[in-house]
Amino acid sequence: MDKYLIKKRKTVTAESTDNMDPVISKTHEEASCSDSQDSETNPNTKTQTQTQSLDPVGFIGKSLNDTLKSTILGSKWTPEKGKFSFPLTHGRRYNVAWEDKFNWLRYSPSTDSAFCAPCIAFGECKSSGGYSDKFSSSGMKDWKNAVGAKRGTFLIHQESSGHKDALLKSSNFLQIIEGGEKNIKCSISKAYEDNIKKNQQIILNIIDVIVVMGQRNIPLRGHNWDKDAKREDGNFDFFVHWKAEDKPVLKQHLATAAYNAKYLSPDIQNEIIAIAGDEVLEVILSRARCAKWFSIMADECTDVANLEQMAVCIRFVDVKSIVNEDFIGFVPLDKVDAASISTALLKIMEDCKLDLRNLRGQGYDGASVMSGLKSGVSARIKELQPRAEYHHCRAHALNLVISSSCRSVDMIRTVFDDVNQLTWFLGGSPKRTAILKRHLPDAKQVDYLVGDTDDEKVESNINIANAFSKSLLPKLCETRWSARVDTLSVILAKYKAVLASLEDVRKESTATEARTKATAFIHMMEKSTFVVAIVIAHHILSYTKPLSLALQNAKCDVFKAFTDAQTCKKVVAAQRSDEVFNRCIWMKAAAIAESIDIELGKPRTVGRMRHRANAAFSDDSVHGYYRVNAYFPFVDHCLNELNERFPEQTRPSFLAFQLLPCRLQNITEEEIADIQVRYEEDMPDSPGFVRELERWKMFCSGLQNRDKDTGNQSLETAIQLADPNYYPNVHAVFRVLLTMPVGSVPCERSFSAMRRLKHWSRSTMTEDRLSGLASLFIHRDITVCREKIMRKFDETKKRRLGPLHF
């Protein structure tokens, strides 16, 4: 094949020119004519023109047609004797004799460097340690190491697979030119085209299996190695062979391909998973970049391999004014100090090409490492971007309110400890669970527990009514205190059935320990303090559950979180009355006591008691004791915690709430000026904000006259009303407010996904595989383009399977 490169082709022969495309032939004739005219006027022009036209630098970075390819392959620049001297570089210079051994070599007199003609014409050389790139891009001028048995760059390049492919294509090209083909594209063999299509079908089928399994969280690997077949008996291998039953091309490939070219290895799986995960991530990031402003949320968790994982999520408002909270990756942490975490967050933002100047919020938990005012993560990032305000996760804050309140009152703290032990006892054995299932479904609804008609809207009554459909007793959640109300609801709804289950456990169990514990739990549930305390805890926590669910909603914004929290405080405060205690607490407790044949009483009291509540009250009644020593203290603690963690005084950035239609009529001139200054950087037309606000007031005034429900509008509704074409500044402020995070709940959801992905049988999963599978699983609603994955897979390296694209 080298004979076609040895022959010098200073110009294309007349015969081959006649067989070229008309446009190429015309261009060649014009160039020849121009050279002839120039040579007549100046004798040095011909030599200069020839030097420029044959300099390999002139062929780099261009779309080469057949004529230019033929020129660079068949011709080369040769210095005239006595008129040119090769320059010295570090005491060495180019040697023309090298071209006799390496006939593909082309010297550039303009850059004093060497190039490869086939690689310039058909260059895909990337496989020889970096030198191949120089021969087709910037040129090689290290004359000291040009030749030699060990470090000779010419020899290394000549033996590279990329150069050999380019040499083969060059040889075929010159044969076609010599044969008189009109266009090189018309000469691609049918077999070559069919081979590429076959390879594409094989890889696309494999990619399809990996993507679908990742989206459905089906483990790919297996633990049983088949020595005869030399493959794992895993899900991925099974589904690929199952898919091959209907795909003849894939079936033939699996049957005939070499062991190292089947493309089923773990390395290939990891590579495709990583590319697919990047494709999903790019879809999310492209939306975030179009949205401009974003907030970042992060939380840490230890995985099953005892590695500290930080989940990172972003919140933004897309072009349709819809709030998005999306997971973007797991980051392993060697240290959990503020410096390491902030560095990791800044790096992932940089890798995702998210501009730090557009960061408007940070959502973390309340740990000192994250929330420290001087050296916490939030403070470190705020030093770089002052507009990135830290928001303590509202769901975490509510959880702290409930846990602190329940631990502050002895009677309430004791009842939660007892219920926790009770639920684990009944659910800790298959035999005891079967006994519980035998009694719970047959429990009848007790009308006195759900209240009269006037009490149908009381949250505690609603939860009890819904609990009658439960067939099991859920265990107390260790972390989410607001979810504990579900367990209390089932116990109150089926109090007598739970007692009957304990009686059967005591009678039927053969283990002494189980009988003893069952007896202790029966005595516990028959105590007056337990009955009254569980009713009190359930009643108050029932009002915090809706707030907890609202704060966990992805569409919840800072304004809705603020107003819902203030409403919850008002509702809880309204429960602190004798009338509510008598109607909602004491009547239920008395009804439960009557159903299990006990009489409510109070503990023994003396003048001075150090280990039991004994506050003074007006009358010496039993219900008065529980009202003063349990109910009122619990309500007071809840209110104090809510006021401390959900204060009425809002932060300065929340002053923009006054732009909402429900608050706009009460806005002052001072507030308008403060809003304009604070959001000046985000407003597209800050000087025109005051005039725009007058039009916005007029619009909202007419809106309120037509719609009486305007007062209940949220930020999500308001941004739809503020047309960016008519109210650009108001719309921009609403977008920033919606971008601010309510909490780090999306990170908690990603941890739930991580526990399903990386469990004890998949504990050795690598970080890239974990992040890729997590992206596919969490964002399985995003359509992944298999062709893009195949294209990137083909671009990473040369494949044993063969080419995947023309």
C-alpha cells in the first residue's frame, strides 16, 4: 500500500482531473491558471506559491475535498539545493533522509516541524501516548528523539493503530483516484456500511438493557461465576441473552465474538452507566442554566460500606415558572469538616458549569458544621457569593420542635418510650405478628373516639378514623417524629384489639420472657397515665403532621412554609383551653378507659415531689391534675419551640413577600425602596421598578375585585400572574423567591434511593457506578437518548468491535 505514497504527485494528472467532480476540476484549473499568470509576472512567485500550497500546515483544521487530500498524500515540499537551510532546534535539525525511511513524513518550512500526511487526510490518531496528536495538529519538532529503537517518535507513530488505519484509508483513496471514481463517498463498500450498522445494533441493544435495568433499579451483576461459559450468572447477562432471542444480530455476536469483544464486562457496564448518568445530568443542568438562578441543597449520610456520602441537589425555576428540585450526584467525603464540605460543593458546581454568581440560596440541616456563622459551610460559601442565603431545613426544624417538646414533659416522654417498646415487641416475632393480624382487622370503629359531627374537622379525629383501615401496627419512626402520630392513631383506634393481642401472646407464648413482657405491657396500657398521655400527644401532634407534609412537598416555597408555620402556631395556641381539654382529651380518655373496664385516676400526690409533676390547681379533680401537669405544659413547650424555630420576624430578603397580590395594598414606600436595593442585581430594569409597581398594583386591585380567593395566593400562583413582558422586575423577584430552598428534603429522598441501590450485597459498588445508577433511577422520567450514549461511547476509545459511525 505504501507504493501509492512513495510516488510524488505534484499535481493531479489530466486523466484523473477529467474524472473528478466538475467543481473540484474547475477549482484545480483556476488554481493552475492563476499560478501560470503569476509566474509570468514574477519568476519567484512560482516557487513561493508552491511552498505555500505544499506546506502541511495549510491542510490542518480544514474540510479537505478530494483534490486537497490527493495533494497532501501525493506531494511534498522539497527544498531547493543551496537556497534553504534547515534551522537548528536545541542543536539538532530536520534531516531530509528521514523521508526515505518514513515516506509519510511531511516537513513544514513555516513552523519547522514534521507532520503525517495520512493522519492529516484521514486522521483519527489518538493511541500512541500523545505523539500521534502532534503529527496531525501542531507538528513534531523534537529532532533529538525523532529516530531511535526505543524512543524514536517516528517509529512509535508508524506502529500506532491510528496511523495504520489512516494509512489504509489513504491507500484505498489513492487507488480510487487512480481508478477514476468521481466522488470518494460513492466508493464506500456495501460491506463496510453493513458492518457499521451491525455494530450499532449490537451496542444499542446492550445500552438499552443497561439503561432499563438502571431505571428500574435491577442489579446488573451476579455472584455465581460460570467457569465453562466464563461469565457471570447475573441479571444483566441474562437479560442480554434473553433480548438476543428476538435480535439475530445480537445473538450472532454473542455466539461468535471473542471473549474480550462481547461488550458485557463490568468495565463496559461502568462506562455505559457513567455516560448514561451524564446524559441525564446534562438534561437537568441545561434546564438549570436556562433558569439562571439556582439554590443548592446538601446533606450527609453513611452508606452500607461505612463511607460518608454527601447528596447534592439543586432547586431552580424553569422557563415555564415551575419549581424543580433535582438530584445531581453523590460526593464521597473523607472528612466532614466545613472546609472539606464547602470545597466539595464548590467543585461540583464548577464541574456542572453552574455559575456561582447565580447562586441564591443554601439549604442544609442545622448542624454547626453547616450553619456556623463564622466558619460553617454556609458562611464560607456566602463569603464568595453574599446573595446565597442559608436556609435551615424547615422539615428538620419542625422535627426538632416535636422531639424537644415530647422530651420536656415527663409523662409524654414516658409514653413514647413505652409505645416504642410495645410496637417492637408485637412486630419483632412472626408468631406475635400473626396474633396481632388476627385481632386488628376485626376491630370495630368506636364512634366516641372520632367525635361528634361538630368535631369532624379536628385533626386527631381524622387520623383516628383513617387508622381503622390499617391491618398492622406500624413501628415508631426513629427520626421523623411527626410520623409517629400514625402509630398513635392505630393504637387509639384499636386500643382494645391491641390489648387482646397481648392477652393471647401471654397465653400462647412458650417463652417465659415473652409472657413476662406481654404481662408488663398489659399493665402499662391499663394505667390512667398512659391512656391520658397518649391521647394528649396524639391530639397535639395531629396538628403538626399537615405542616410536616407541606414542608416536604417539592413545590413548597418559602412564603407558603412561613404562612403554614404561622397558621400551625395559631391552631396549637387555640388548643390551650379548658374547653378543648374536656371535649377532645378527657372525653376520649374516659371512653377508652370505659371500653377496657378501668377507672381513670391520678398518681399519688404529696406536698413536695421531686420526680413527678405536681403543679397546684384549683380543684382536686382527676382531670384537673392531667390538665395542669401534662396537657398545658406540653402545649406550652410546643408553642415556645415553634416561636423559636419559626419566628414571625422574617429575614430582609422575605420583604419581597409584600409584592404578592394578597399583601400589595399594604406595602410602604420604605419597603419598596428596600426591595429595589436588595434585588437590584436581579431586576432586568431596576430604574423602572417603581413605575412598574404602580401598574402591578392596578392589575392586582382589579384582580381582587373579580376573584375573592386572591388573598390565598402563593408565590407559584403569583408568578403566573406576573407576565415577564409587562412586569419583568416583579417576575424576576418572584423567581428568586421561588428559587430559595425550603429545606434539604430532596437529599433525604436520594438517601432512600441510595439504600435501595447500595445494600449489603452491593457494598463494593464504585462511586461512578453509584452516581450513574442513582441518576438513572431517581430521574427515570427523563428520556435518555441511546444514540447519544453510543456516540459518546464510540468517542472515548477505539473499540475491538469495529467502527460505530461512518
